[in-house]
Amino acid sequence: MEHIVLTNGLKKSFRADGKTIAAVRGVNLAVPTGEIFGFLGPNGAGKTTTLRMLTTLLPPDEGTAMLAGCDLLKAPRRLRERIGYVSQAGGSDRGMSAWENLLLQGQLFGMPRHEAAARAKALIMTFDLAGIADRRAGTYSGGQRRRLDIAIGMMHQPQLLFLDEPTTGLDPQNRARLWDEVRRLRNSGVTIFLTTHYLDEADALADRIAIMDQGTLVAEGSPRELKKQVAGDVVQLGLGPNGTHQEAVLRLFEQQPYVREASYEQGQLRLYVYEGEAQLPDILRLLDQAQVNLQTISLSQPTLDDVFLRKTGRSLQEA
């Protein structure tokens, strides 16, 4: 399998308030060519620092990386010619139109004007910007501006496109539309490296996912592979204020043969159960015998949050 991103032992630390903070603690990544690779984790996990190293914006303290056939440390200029980067803040000038933004990007990459104009026209059509292409970007909606940002990142036809939290702040309709654009780019042969803290986004878009927490990778694989690591269904029980003896209740369920794992956190008892639907009557019977005040109960399939919880001991959504 050909890999467009290969890293070995990437590390980065910062000094703050007289202390050294390890933001990235030895990251090893292998991203196959032609896929959407999701980089998932809570805010502060080290995702953006890793991304800034891979895009030559921040030098690593240690480690090596090869991207799009270029050595990160030895050939950063050539690497920048082969990758695109769309930051959380975006790259468009809000005082310029889509046309002007795209033509400027072409000039920065040394494209002849006629070639830049043809490329800009194609991107304006691809990202459905024709109706607003002559208006200042500052008048665009959030979704329109985000599509322009990605078009700018694609202007020089990179092999590898980095998208840092591309849908943050967008409403559900614009998020779904941007997901479609990302899939189209992947289908056209572009490899997408996508950072996000949205579980549904990573699950819906990514062919493979790496989950990062506190500067290290805690899991890697396809969404399906990762969720299969959490065997069984998830039964979540909301216990009332006098459901009391939580440790005793937890031990009670840990002893049941159909319970694979059990944990208790902030009033919620979470059970990983084989054939959860069939076991619900027995779960309710045990709670009744133990005189536990049950407020809520839910049954679901494992999610990426369950994967994160199993790897780190806490919920990704809470983190």
C-alpha cells in the first residue's frame, strides 16, 4: 500500500509560565494515498500542533516525516508545492471577491495568468460559487466562505489537502454540503487529512481514523474496526440521587455473565452488554431487586465516543 504521509516520532513542546508543555509526544502516522484520513480528538489534544508541523508551519523538536514524496525537514519548499492547507481561520481576503482571491493564490504559486483564470473558473463551478464570485468574500455566508477557503487550498492542484476543523461554526445544512464537497475531492484522487472534534463528522467521512489525546495516539483504524473493539451493545442507565450504593450496583453488574464491561461516572452507569436488547428485562429486574431509583435507560450500538472512553477512561464529548 502506498502511503502519502509517513511520520516517525514527531514531538513538539512549548514553554508557558516557566513550564515545558509537551503538546505532541511522539506521533507515528501512516496515511494511504487516496483516502479521507480523520484526525480526531478533543480541543487541546495536539491535533492542530501536529497539523502545523506536517504543513511546514511549525518545526518539530524531534522526529521525521515524508509527505507526498518529500522530506519534511529537507525539502519544505517542494513539499508546500504539493500540499494544500485550510486552517480553522480560513485563507480568504474578505475585501476581495472569490475571483480575486483565487487569482491571487495562483499568482503566489507562479501560475501563468491564463492558467490561473481557467483553474479559478473550474473551482468556482465545482464549489458552486458562480452566483457570488464577483462579490466581496466578507458578504458571504459561513458555508460559502468555507467553500471558498477550500477552493483556495485546491488552486495549485495539491496531491494532499489538510483541512483543520473545516465545519466548526457551520449550521447542519452547510456541514452536510461541505461533507459532500470533501467526498468529491477524495473521489477525484486527492488525499484528505481532516482534523475534527466532531464524532459524527469523523464517522461519516473518514476511511480511517487516528484518535489523539494529550499529545499521543490512542487508537487507529477504520470507524468500523475501532467500534468493533467495543464488543456488544451499550446500555446506559441514569441513576437517581438515592440510587446510592453505586459501587455495590457496579459490582452487581460486573458479576453478570452477559456484561462485558461496566463503569460508573457522574450518575451514569454504562454497561457493554452482549445482545443488549435481550438482556434489558434482566437488567431492570436486577435494578428493582437492588432498589435502585432508575431515571433513564438507553440502548445503542458502540460509537467512536465509546472507543475514546475505553482508551482514556473519559468521554470525548466531555473532554
